[in-house]
Amino acid sequence: MNSRSKGKRGELEWRDVIRSHGYEARRGQQFSGSPDSPDVITNLPFHFEVKRVERLNIDNAMKQAEGECGDKPPLVAHRKNGGPWMVTMLAPTFFNLIEERETNAK
């Protein structure tokens, strides 16, 4: 039960981080592990898998995100106790973001 509670707190924390940057966000439905029930629902074009753990297996977290993301790029938002939030993404997602930024700058 403690890990479930910590996971919920992590999802609420990440929701608040997103909101603090001016985007809409709310905690998703936690029942089916599908594109219809991400950890945090936002108006951003990404699927967020949120992990609030001390020892994250990033490979497993990314596989989970990929399996649940549907047509959105999967991202893993994660942090340890006392640590900063970090976001892990696949390299193609990273390069697509850079290309979009360069295109918009022209």
C-alpha cells in the first residue's frame, strides 16, 4: 500500500509541475494501463509514465510507457526523494523536438 500511495503522490507532484508551467494537467484513471488511462493527462502531445522511486529501472519504465502510449510519444517523468524531476525519452522523440524548434525558429 505504501508504494501505491507514493506513486499517487508522485503523479500529483508531476501534475503540479506541469501546471506550474502553464499547461493543463490532471491525474489519470488508474485502472487499465492504456492510452486511455495515462498517469497524468495533459494538453501536451506526450504520454507520461510517472515514477517516484529510489531505484528506477528506466528500461522497464520506458517499456511500460511504450506499451501504454498509443500514438503519443512516451516519456518517463521520475524523481528520487529530495531529487529534481527528470524526464527520459527515446532518441527519436528528442530529435523530433529539436527539429520542431528549429523549424519554428525560421
